[in-house]
Amino acid sequence: RRLAGTGGDKTRDSYRLETGNVFMSGEENFDTQITSGRIVFAALAVFAAIVLQEAVFNDLRLFGVKPNLVLAVLLLASMCSETDFGLVLGVVSGFSIDIVYGRYLGFYGLMYMLTCFFTAFIVRPRMKGKVLNYLAVAPFLIFIFQSALSFGARFLALYASRAPQIYQNAGRHVLVRIVPSTVYTYLIFALLAVPFTVAWRKLGRRRRGGGPRRLRGRRGAGGRR
């Protein structure tokens, strides 16, 4: 009975450590190292976001706006990865949008590069791999980056003499366009946060020796007993 109970406890411990509590897990259970699986996963997620944003969510607008799926995916990836990977992912994703449906070549590449750099370098170290932290900080990040994208594109149009002024009523534009888009994008972010983080963990490197150190320490203590 004793052995069977110990084996059951080990199985439960192994299951908890493998799946993790994505809401409250500490930084020691979450690694940001890049693997080939994570690269493929992030690339597919961004590609799907680009396609769905134009092919599906153009017809699923709320209050006349559609969500920024690419921004939601890039924020999640940047919160889970190292700074250099976030930079590369942001540049590649932005230039892909510039080529597919962007107005100014290089605009989205630059904006998303800065977005991923800020998130991975400044925000990620304070998140500690907790999805609750992601959900708490995401609305502010989305609002800031959505505003930067909107006003940045308008500044370019003004510079190219395609617009007489930035906005006739900037405050109304924020309330009518940016705020609803921020809310819609945040809803998508919240829906993707848990499955994205779980998949990211599954695709990480396994530690040598059969699992995390805490579990090996318990087995070692059991063996000494």
C-alpha cells in the first residue's frame, strides 16, 4: 500500500509539474528558452492571426471595429520568450502585414518590432510566467500600442499630404475607435492566453534527469528513507 500510495503521489506531482498551474505558477516553472517547436508554433500562430484578421474578423466587427489579432498573439509570444526572439518575430510579422495589406512599407515592421521589444525586455521579467499577470497588464499595453499604430499611421498620411490634419477630433477618435478596438482585442487575448501559455510550456526543453529539480529532490528524499 505504501509503495502504491507513493507512486500515486508521484504521478499526481508529475502531472501538476507537466501541465502547470498557468494562472499562479511561479517563475521557476516557466522557461523562455527558444526551441524549434516554439519557433514553429509562434510562426503558425502569427500566420493564422494575419489570415483570420482579414478573412474572418472583417465580417465580425463590433461597434464598427475589428480586433487586432496579430497584436494579441505578438504580446503573448513576447511575454513568453526572450527579447531577441520577440524582436525577430515582431519584424517578420510586421513586414508580412506591410506586404499583404499595409499602406506604408516598413511601418508595421517597425511598430511591431518596438512592441515586441518593449514587452519582452521590460514587461516580461515582471510577469513571472503568470497568466493572471498577463491579463492584468494586457489592457494597458493593447491601448498604448493601438494608439501608437493609429496615430502613427495618421502622422505618415499627414506627412505624405494625404490628410489635412491628424484628426478633426482626436478625443472622439480614441473613444469611438481605439477604446472599442482595445476591448475587442483584449477579449481575444484573454481567450488565447491560457491555451497559448500551455502550448508554449509543452514545447519547451525538458530538463535532464527526468523532470524538474523539485520532483527529483522528493524522489531522492524518498530513496534515502
